[in-house]
Amino acid sequence: MAVSIFLFLLLSSFGHALWNAIAKRVEDRDSFFTLILGISVLLYFPLALYLQQTSFFPASAWKWVAVSTLFEILYFVTLAKAYQTASYSSAYPVVRGTAPLFTALLAILLAGASLSTAGISGILLIVAGILLVNQTRFSFQQWFESVRFTGGLRWAFLAGIFSAGYNLSDSMAAQEMSAILFKYAVFVGLFAGKFLLDSRRSGFRSHLALFRQHPWAALAAGMLVFGANAIAVYAMQTTSVAYVAAVREMSIVFSAWIGMLWLKEKIHSVKWISIALILTGVLLIKFQS
């Protein structure tokens, strides 16, 4: 993996962790996410308009826009279901851990990706670190009890698969056109879909009220959420999607540090082990070629 791509992915991971930390301070997170999607569409419209006039948008890429948008919407629907029917500490590691694993499997089976032994080892270490991230003590019994494949964890498992689906769709489009312009088109569709889903339980006024409550947080998160995603798709133009998806899980490490320094959260010993596993996996991927 090129040094520049690695640094871009670290920047993407930090942006992802930062906008999630901002969202964590807002009570109605689901509506807040819809709000920042809309803000990102507005903020990046001039850039998208410029790219639309200066770069090529092939007709064949629209299918990837549709597929990626569908997978993103299904991801958020199943993620919401998972958090409604299972505890966050149980659902989160299943969602985040299955995503890079299934992304690697789909990349190999459907895209013909070839991964090195070190690269595969790095991905597995990252997955292991993610699955330990919310454990309070190093206990296999506690881990098996927290991730038993019942109830809400089925939704979490599906969310991880859908995440892998949009990762692969993004990587296919990245080979055909501007990564930023592609992701912008996906964000327009994602915002429209999320807004329609939200309108069934609340109206447009709820989003306006939320913006009045958190204007600067919404603007910052809107800038970060698109930037983090667009950088990741850009990296997929030259780097295997399996490695990109895995390295992006550095956001968990950044989230832990942000939580400790900004939100004053404590990091227990098992989480430090989790962070060490993720960092080791990321470094293995970085230096595997």
C-alpha cells in the first residue's frame, strides 16, 4: 500500500471517528444523521458541479450508484434494528467485525481480488480487535455470551453484510470514474432514502429544529461524513477494497482516543489489547507489499 494512500485512509478514519463523536453528543442520532447527509449534499454541491463538468460520468456507473445507495440504506435500516433489539456493546462489534471480513470474501469471490498472507493476517487481527473492543474483561465466556447469534445480532450480522456490499460496489465504480463525484451521487440517493424513511415518523420540521439546536455540530459533521467516505472510495482506485475496508477500522482506535481525551471516557485494559491488535493488523496491511 502506497504511503500516500495509507495516510489518506488514516485521515478518512479520523474524520469518521470525529463525526461519530459529534453525533454521540446528540440525542436523536438517527435524525441527526439524515440532517448531516443533507448538509453534506449542499456543502459539496459546488465541487460536484465542477467535477460533473470536468470529468466523465459513464452511463455504466449508474448501476453502481443504485446498488451502493440501496446497500447503504439497507445498512442503516438493519443497523437501527440491531440497536433496537440488542445492546450496543453486543451489536457494534458484530457489525464492525463482519464488514471487513465479508468485504474481503466478496472481493475474492466476485472481484477476483488476490490478497497476500500478510494482508489476510492483518484483516483477521483487525477483526479480532474489533470483536474485543467492548469487552470489560478478557473472557471467552463473556465474548460468546455477548455475540450469540440471536435476536438483534441477526440484524447486526446483516448490517455487516450490507456494509460489505456497498464497499464492493464503491470499489467497482472507483475503477470507472471520479471517486468524489460517484460518492456524491450516492449521498444524494442516500439522503433522499433516509429522508423518506424519517418522514414516516417525523416531518421536515424535526430536522430544522435539530439544526437550530446544533448548527455548528451539524455543519462540521456534514463536512466530515462525506469527506471521510469520498477519501475511502478514492483509495479504492489503486488499492484492494479488502485492505481499504480493513484499514478504515482505525476509526475505532481514533474513537477510543477521542472518547478518552474529549468525552472523558475511560479505556479499560481489554480495550487497550483491542487497540493493539487493530494497530498490528493495520501495520501488517501497510507493509505487506
